[in-house]
Amino acid sequence: MASVISVEKKYSGDENETEKFVKEEKVTYEYVTIPPDGGFGWIITGASLLCLLISDGILFSFGLILSELRYVFDEPAVKIAWMFSIENATSLISGPIASALSNKFGFRAVVISGSLLGFVGLLTSTFAFSVGTLFFTLGVLLGTADGLVYTPIVVGVGFYFDKRRALATGITLCGSGAGAFVFAPLISWLLETYALRGTFLILSGLYLNCAVFGSLLIPVKPVRRKKIVEDVSLNLLPPDGIGPSAIENPPTPNDVKGNNKGEQAQSNMDISITENQPVTNANEKLSIKKCFFSILNLFKFSLFRSPTFVVICASSFFQSIGWFVPSMYITAHAVNMGVPKEKASFLLSILGISIMIGRILIGWISDHPRVSVLLLNNIGLTISGLLILLCPSILVSYELLALFSTILGLAASCTTATRSILLGKLLGLENVNNSYSFMLVFHGVATVIGIPLAGLLFDIFGDFHITFYFAGFSVLLSAFICYPLGRINRWEKMRS
């Protein structure tokens, strides 16, 4: 009997020593993720580019599929056009879901899940016999899949780089422009050769390759190091505004007292639980509250307490209302001017190539320490808004429209290639994932409003002049909203 007691004491002593060691480990050391800034990171960049080439290439070439759907199902163009709005909006609005799942399961698992969902959406579209079914398979399933692939890819690349983060992000985003350039003729050839259902079947197999590229998103292993003890309180924004915060607040005496009180209250609750049944209900309510707050922490809704982030979301909303008007209607506008349809469709290829080159160029420029990413963003929005605003009244020849597509692609790259980098510098790298996904929600809602509204203006006035004026004014307004963003962010950091 005595030997049994001694063994129990020994094990209990070992458990106490283990707990003590764990506590000392937490107080003394921390685990910090250090980006490799090259090496395997460039493999991640290449895989991410190919992922966006497939997912965004199918999305941006969706107009060819919509034209075929109109003839196959004999439905009005307005009804078919809503399919693109639903898919595009769903892909953007599903951003917070993608970021929350990435925080929980990692970027790799989310990208693989999104590619499987996109495969199912395109495969089931092969067997659809009504437009209503395609609203679900293409609009909801494929749209959600695009969101699950896009957000982790764009945000995840930044975690493998530090000094070359903007360049890596720009190269990754080139996949969108390259996808539009590659998939437009590919889908046109597939429709002529294998018809609509055969095209969906082949595209489903191509989309499944995103799972192969997404499997390369191996997380960077954290490095153990001694903590730097500073008198700093954790806020939404770290003092330097860059990089993940690794400082943990040690428990204060008040916290210890609070924990002791909580343990004592819990013990009293356990004693009286058989006497008072309402205590069980209180515990259930408490667990529900804990679950609710854990969900809030997972999505990081506290970001909306940041004035900087609110301004960025407002700018993103007005930007997206007019952002898709040139890519959607520049070809039709050129045809109305008397340009042959073949030459008019090439304007989209010029725009895609310009965007692809611009994203690499702007990403390389953004890595320079003296270059302001916020200034590049503001310049890009301003030039884009002015170009769209002046397009119908001044650009009255095919050569000028080709020049318009070239400059617009470069200007648009100033925003698309730097937005995630800008969020990291203003809000901190640890908030990029959630802030970027919330920003995509505002893009998605604005897309649902902007595209149908642009079509309505064309139906009312009979040409695209008012449509381009409306879109240009909206993009210019988004630029004006971003002008005081630097001062707002400095004021917010001083207040924190």
C-alpha cells in the first residue's frame, strides 16, 4: 500500500514539475515565424500564379460561356448575365469564410478544399438542364470555390517573404491577367470542338489542378527564441505597424486573483449543482457565449474598430462599383464606334497583357524602401478614374482605345498589386488575412450593384457614355477617400 502511495506522489510530483516547466517556457520563450524571403518561397509564388491562372482565367472568360448559355437554353441575356454577378459576388463575399478557415486549418487545406468544390461545381454543370440549376452550380459552388482559392493564395504568399513581399505578390497576381489571355481562346476552342457540356467537363479537370498547386503551400515552421520583455500593451495595431506581434502579456496579480475566484466559484457551483438545476442552464449559456466570442475572434470583427480599415473598405466599395465597367463594356463600346468586332475583342487582350506586366513592375517598385505603397495606390486609382471618365468623349479612335487599355492596365496594377501590402503596413501582417477578406466582401457587394446598374444606364440612354462617366466618377471618389489615409493611420497609432 505504501509503495502505491509513493508511486502516486512521484507521478503527481512529475506532473507539477511539467506544469512548472511549461509555464516558464511560455514566459521566457516565444515562437516566431521568420519568412525565408526566397528559396522555396519562389516555388510557392510560381504555384500560386498557376492557381490564379486557372481560377481567374475561367472567371474572366465567363462572358464566352454566357453567350453560349443564351443560345443553348434560349433565355434572355439579362437573366444569363446575372449568373456572372452571382458568381463574382459569391467569390468575393466568401473571403471572410476563407480567411477564418485559413486561420483554423491553414492556407493549404483551404486551397485544396476550394479546388475540390470548384471541380464539383463545373462537373455538375455538365448535367444541368436548366438555368436555375446553373445559378447554384456555377454561381454558388464555383463562386465559393474561387473565393476559397483566391484569398489564401494572395495572402499566403506574403508569409514567405519580407523584403521581396510586394514583388512576390505582384508576380502571383499576374496569374489573373495571364489566365484571361490563355483561357479566352482556349474556352472558345473548347466550345467549338466539344460544345457546352464537354467544355464544362474539361474545365472541371483543369480546375482540379489547383489542388496540386495548393498542396505546395507548406507552412513556415516557427523558430524558438527568447522573449524581448517590453512594457507594451497589445492593441489592434502594433507600434511599428509591420509584422506579427509575438509578445504575450504575462498574468497580473489581479488576473491570478480573478482566476482563483473563478475556480472557487466553479467549485461552489459543482457542489450545489445537484441542489440548483438553474446552474446547469447558466453553464450552458456561458458555454454558448464562449463559443460566440471564439467565432468573433476567428473572424476578427474587431478590425472594424479601426478607422484606417473602415476608410479602406469604403474606398474599396466605390472602386468596385465602376471597376468592371471597362472590361465588361469596352468591346461593345468600340463596336458601337464602328470598330470591327475582331479588333474590338483584342482590346481585352491588350488590357490583360498590360495588367500582367504592370503587376510585376509595380510589385518590384513597391519593394524599394523609399517608395510609398499608399502613394502608388492613390496614383493608380486617380489615373484609372480619369481615364474611364474621359474614355467616351476624348478616346474616339481604335488607336486611342488601345492606348487607353494599355495605360488602364498599368494604373489598375498600382492598386491590385499593392492592396494586400498596404493592409500589412497599415494594420500589421497578422491582420492581413482577415482584413483582406473583409475588403473583398465590400468588393463583392459593390459588384452586384455596379454591373447591373451600368447595364441599366445603357438601356436608358442607348449608349455607353453615361455608363463610363458613372464608373469613372465612382473610381475617382474611391481615390479621394484614400488621400487622408496616411494621416488617419498615424493618428490612430498615436492614440493607441
